[in-house]
Amino acid sequence: MRVTTNKISEAEDALENAKESFLRQRGWRHTCDNPASTWLWQKALPDGRLVVVCRDTAVNLQASADSISMKNWPK
């Protein structure tokens, strides 16, 4: 297979879409409803606290939560 810049761009787009789908399936919401009015990922915890972070941090937090059993991070 010959790698081109178009194929790299397509792969990057597919990875971004997969990350966003992963987060949405686990209850994350993409929103700019925060004091900085910037687009971030938000998830409500059962105790009422909100986690508001960038996409890659959200993916890392959710992946860590998925690997352990914690009632504060519902899957």
C-alpha cells in the first residue's frame, strides 16, 4: 500500500471520529457551556460533580476508568 498525505489525513479523521464516538458512548458531551466558552468534553459524575476537559484527556480518563471498577466513573 502506498501511503499518501491524503491517506494520512483520512486516518487522522477516522481516529478523531473513533475517539469522539468512544466518549459519547460512555456519557461524555461535547459542549462550550463552560466559563471559558471553549469546546470541551463534559461528563457528570453520580455525585453531581462535572468533569470538563479536552478530548484527549477525556479519552485517557475514560480509558483508565474502564480498566478499573469505580462507581464514580460509570461506563
